[in-house]
Amino acid sequence: MRSGELGGQSIQVVRKEFIREEIHDRIEIKPLKLRQYFLQQGNIQDAENVNQIEPTAFRGKRGRMLAEVSFAGTSFLEGFLSVYGMEFDCAVERCGCLK
């Protein structure tokens, strides 16, 4: 292994992946933002379903969030993932360290 590499990957690649995972773990989806997203899409049913989900489901580890909201149905999960993606992109942009 050459200097500056970790398991065959450069330190920069490993660092970026670590930062991405850290950002994923810190994202919190605010119920109001999710509700607004559904209303903008004209999806009133899923907007109402936001109220039925425990607010702590929108914080923390990605896998746990997905497990918590997956019961609400496919369209709800798709909307949640859209909002999650937007939040992640904003967090990466604010960080500015993954360019």
C-alpha cells in the first residue's frame, strides 16, 4: 500500500465517504417541510399522513427513518426520499467539503 492510501483507496476518497455518511446521519426532516412538499404535489392524503408518524422518525440514521415511514405506502416513501435528497444536497452544499 502506498503512502496516502487506505485499503487501496486514497485518503481523499475515504474522507469524502466518511463525511457523506456523517451528513446522512445528521439529517432531520421537519414534518412541516414534508407536509408542504406533499401539498405542493397535490397529494393531500400523504400530507395528512405526516401527522400520524412519530416526529422522532424523521431524525437520525437513514435506515431507521426509512423503516419508520415505509408502512405509510409507496407514494409517501417516494415523497419522503425526495425531501430527504433535497435536505442532503443542501447539507453537502453548506459543508462545501465534498467538491
